Amino acid sequence: MSPHPDTSATTHRRQTHLIALCGAMVILLALIFGALSLLRFQAVETAWEEHNARATAIGEAQTEITRHIGYGGFIHNFKNLVLRGDLPRYQAKIEADIAGFRVQFAHLENLLRVPEDKLALAQVRATLEDYAAKYQRVAPMVAAGASSAEIDAVVKIDDAPALKALAQLNGRAVVRAQLTLETAKAIHAEAVRFSQIGGALVIAAMIFATLALLRFLNNLVVAHATIRHTRQRLDLLLDTAPDAMLSVAPNGRIVRVNHMAEKFFGYSSSELLGLTVEQLIPPNYREVHSVQRANYFTQARHRPMGGGLALSALKRDGSQALVEISLSHSGEAAERLATVTLRDVTEREQTRQDLVAAKQQAERALAQQQQMQDELVQVEKLAALGGLVAGVAHEVNTPIGVTLSAATHLDAETQKTDRAYQAGDLSEEGLSDYFATARQATQLMTLNSQRAADLIQSFKQVAVDQTGGERRSFAVASYIDEVLLSLRPHLKKSHIEIRVNCPPALTLDSLPGAFSQVLTNLVMNALFHAFTPEQTGHIDITVVAVAAVDGAQLRLIFRDDGKGIPPELHVRVFEPFFTTRRSSGGSGLGLHIVHSIVTQALKGTLALDSRPGQGTTFTLHLPRSLADTSSPTTPSTPSSEPRV
């Protein structure tokens, strides 16, 4: 491994920065405690100044109010007016005094904060306002020349409550001043203690910082020795790494390589250290790589291997190999190095391409299989429609035959009667016999024609539903009867009795063709798998309406008492093309179509319960009203799987 570039300058700069940071922190701590102490002293001074200003304002206001109660004030002037009756002399003074004490009261109310002080002030104000009201009554009396006795009867006022309240205000002002002084002394003492504690903490911090600095310097010496030892071990580790590794400077020069890099590129260590990293990549990528390298050193970041991006590397012999790289960096600014780890992924990339090709081939095969499956499903539906046509021919044959026989007989009797009439041999009795024969023949033709029409209409509706996909509302009970009627040719060949239990008024707003296909496949599946040709048995179809969280539902229970399905086959019977009777003509699509129609087209669920020798039960839950048949739904997984 080539030697590392000298990084001692960077290490020393970091040590110097750390020492300066410790000193700055100690100085900052001292400044913080000093500033906090100063703020506390300033808070004491500010609080004292605010108290003095407020106390002075309260004292001036109280003095002015006291003056209005005592000599030379409002009450003194008002009493002189009452005694002397000299309205021109005292009127202006009194009115000025009233305006003045009201201003002082308003000012003092804003300064007082204690409710008791405000209550005492209100008592004093009430007394002065009472005097002001008396003045308004006395002034006209003085002007009119009323006697002193008349005026005294109006102006009697008790000053004692006001004087008592004013004394309370003055006393509380003295108490407030004493409390404020004590508070200021306490804050000042706390500020002094805080300053003393702050100074002690600063001294302790300086001692701690000095001890920490000494310990740090000792650790630096130990760290240098550890770094040298670690670097030697790192060089050894890199030389034994399984991947090629290069260290690149910001100018693109290779400054460190390991043994695997020499082996991979085909250069010796000394040769690689003289190259730039761009010389190890194909020429057509070098210009772009130079720009990318410059950007990386500007905004260095770690990039792990495994991003899936394969790059080309140029070897000494001119050959190229696909490599996957990871990037990491160390150092700062101009001394930053980028470490490049390269892993040869040529074989892996070839394997990936082979896997992609195999995947595409498998997808094509799957698409072909899906297409074949869809075609077989369509054939199965057409076969069911063919069976329906055969059933129509078989069932309609009897009433049509009876109708034809009756018509032929009527025609023969008509010709016979006509010949007798032409010959003049027609008697009244012969005519009466002809009419009786005609009535019987027409009744037979009418009844059997109506029966054939009903059969054809029923078969027609089922056939239209099976070939079309329109949604409509239909009566479930009668529709089940029509589907079973179309299956009568198959049922006649067996010894199986089908019993239907469904409310006549129960309706379903859904896809009748899909419903018919499900019921037909379930019946044919039971006939083909549940019973042997000579075996007797029963198929019970029970339909009820049930309530569900997501709306009204229809529950259809299809149960047979046949041989049942082994438990190990439950998980496979819905799979396409899975059948246990392929040699007997089974396609393996019957129940797969049932599951697909129930879960996708009808948006319902399908469950199976079966045990060998105990028959099989299919339980279908279908929404009573199909909300939207155009939006596809994901097939649900049934709780267990039915027979194929």
C-alpha cells in the first residue's frame, strides 16, 4: 500500500481550534454571569426608581386632596361661601377646586392597586362629591339672599368618614414605602449572592477547563500513536480486501491503491500512482467524468455499492470490464480524498441479461397460456349453450308432436266430413261427431302449442342471459326453475332429485347470465363428480336474504349428499384445468369458471365445506344489487375450494 499524505497540519489546526474554543467558552461564561449580575443590580435600581416615582405621584395627589378637605381648599372655600354669602368672591375658586380634585381623584385611582386603598379613596371622593352637589344647591340660594339658617339646613355633611379614609391612605403609603425598601434590599442581596456564586462558578470553570485542556493534550499524544497504529492496520486491511480500491485527490490523481487494484487493472502500484482516474475509464466518458469528479469534491457524499448501475473500466491491455462502484470521502477542503471501491460485475451482468430474457420468454408463455385458457372458457360456455339447445329440442318435441298429431287428425276428419257433405250423406249425428272431434283437436293443439311457447320463451331467456352480459332485476325462484328446466335432459338420465327452497318474492338485481352459468356449472359438477351413474341422491338449493355490513346480500347454499371431496384436494379444485376425471372427459374449468364469475362478475364470495362420504356444500354470498358491473374487482380467495 502506498503511504498516506501528511495530515499533521490539519490535526494541529483542529487542536488549536479546540483550545481556542475552550478559552472562548470560559470567557463567554464569565461575561454571561457578569451580565446577569449587572441586570439584577439594574433591576433593583429600576424597581426603586419606579417606586419613588409612583410614591411621589401618590403623595402629591393625596396632599392635594388633603388640601381640599383642610384649610384653603374646596371645603374651606365652600364653608366661607355659606358663612359670608359672598358668591362673586368664592364661586370661581369653588368651581376650580371641584375640577381640580376630580382630576386628582382620577389620577390617584390609576396609581392605587390595592382594593382597600381604592375603597378608602372612594370614601373621600364621595364626601367631596357630596359637598360639590350641595354647592350646586346652595349657590342659587346665596344668590337669592337666603338666610344662614336656611342654607345650614341644606349643607350639613359629616366629614369624619372622609378624614378617617384619608388617614388610612396616608398610613398605607408609609407601609408600602417600607415594604418596597425591604424588597429592594432583598433583591440587592440576592444580586450580590448571585454575583458571588457566578464568580465562583467562573473560577471553577476555568480550573476545570485548564484540567480538561491538560488531559486533552495528553490524549492527543496518545491519539497520535493510536492513529499511526490504526493507519498501519488499515493499510494491511485494504491490501487484503477482495475488491479493488483507489484513493483519488481533487485533481484526479491516484494517491493510494491496494493489491486487488493492481491485479484488476494490470498496472503496478507505482504505475497507478502516476495516473489520473480518467485514464482508467474509456476515452468517450473521460470529459464527462472530469466534470462529475469536480462536482463530487464540491459536494462530497457517501454512495454505497448496490445501486444497480454498471460502469465500464479500462484495463492496461485495452479491454473493458463492467464494474460496480461505491464512493466515500475523508479529509476537508483541498486535503479531501475520495476512496473508490470497484467490483467486477461482468459475469453478474451477463447473468442478469440471461434472466431478463428468460423472464420475457416466461411472460410470453404465460400470455399464451392465458389466451388459451380464455378460449377454453369460451368453448365451455358455448358447450353449455349447445346443451341448452339440445334441451330445447328434446323438451319441445313432445308438445309439438302432440300438436301435429291433433292437427293431422282434425284435417282427416274435416276431409271426411266434407266428402259426406258433398255427397249429401252428412247426417245431423255425423256433423255433431265432427264438431266434438274438432273441439278436442283444437284443445289439444292450443294446450300443447302454449306449452311449447312457454318452453321456448323460457329457454330463450336463459340463452339470451348466457350469451349476453346485461344487468337486470329478476325473480330468483322462477329463474332457478328456468335454468333447471334447461338441464332436464341431463337430469332425466340420472337418479338425482333437485329440491329448491327459495322465497317466491326474492329478487336479485344482477347479471342473470352469470348467475345461470354458476348454477349450471354447479349442477353439472355434482352430476359428474358427486354421484355414480346408477346412484340415487339429492341436491338441495336453498336461497335466503341476509343482512351484511356493506348492504343486503343473497345467500345461496348448494348442497349434495354425494361422495364428497378429500381434504387434500380443497386447495386445488378452483385451479384452472385441474380435474380428477380427465380420462372421462373432465376439462377442469367448471368450478374455475364458477369461482371467477362469483368473485369478479357478481362481486360475491364462495366457500366450500366437504368431507369424504358426507357430501359437498357450496355457500355463495352475492350482493342483492350489483353496484357497478363495469369496474373490475380482484378475485377473492375462497375459504376452501370445491371439486372439479
